[in-house]
Amino acid sequence: MTSFFFIPSALCIFFIFSWAGSPIVSQISVLNPFSLLHIPLYGFLTLLLVRAFGSGRKSNPRFRWALTAFIAIGTAILDEWNQSYIPNREGSITDVLLDAIGVSSALFLSYCARPSLLPTFPNKVRKAGTDHTA
């Protein structure tokens, strides 16, 4: 299971934890009164994880997507638990629910974008002298 997307996935998880106590978060919180930025952040993480586990592999796609959801939601729970120990921060179940919305949305979008769901058109071989206009 080697994929280039494991590196950005790990970096994204690292930054989620390392920026939890950063003053950058305090500055962003002014623009984020209802913590809605959790949705695209965890959606992005989920899309990275979906790519890391490879959508074209022969293994069970349900297992890969369940593993992706488990890692992303687990990261959300551990991040909120981590924040409960940081001064001037608190862990919130609401943030975990917003993270779960981001994870589910990303999984839904990646499911809809699967190549097997896209319409296929048969290749018609054109013979010389035939007219295919209707």
C-alpha cells in the first residue's frame, strides 16, 4: 500500500495537531464563529486519505473507505481531546460532528466521482463509405 498521498495525509494530520495551540487558530477563529471551517478541513483530509488508500486497487473498496473514515474521525476525536489540555482551548463534540460532516461529504463526493459510475459509450468503428448522421 505505497502511495504518494500518504505523505500529504500524514502532513495534514500533523498540522491539525500542531496548530491546535497556535496563535494562528485564534486569528482564524474571528472568521470562523461557528467552527464551520472544520467541514472543509476534514473533507480535504478525507480526500487525501481516499487517494492514499488507492481507488483503483483490487481490494475491497468498502474496507478502504471504512478505514479512511475511521482514521479521519479518529483524528477528529483525538484532536478535540488534545485541545482539552491546551490553555485557552476546549474540546467540543460539536466540532467532532462538523468534522464528521466533512468526512461524510468527501466520501460521498469521492463515491460519486468513481470511474465505474461514469457513463460509458461504446466505441463505434466507422467503416469507409458509411454515413453515421441521423
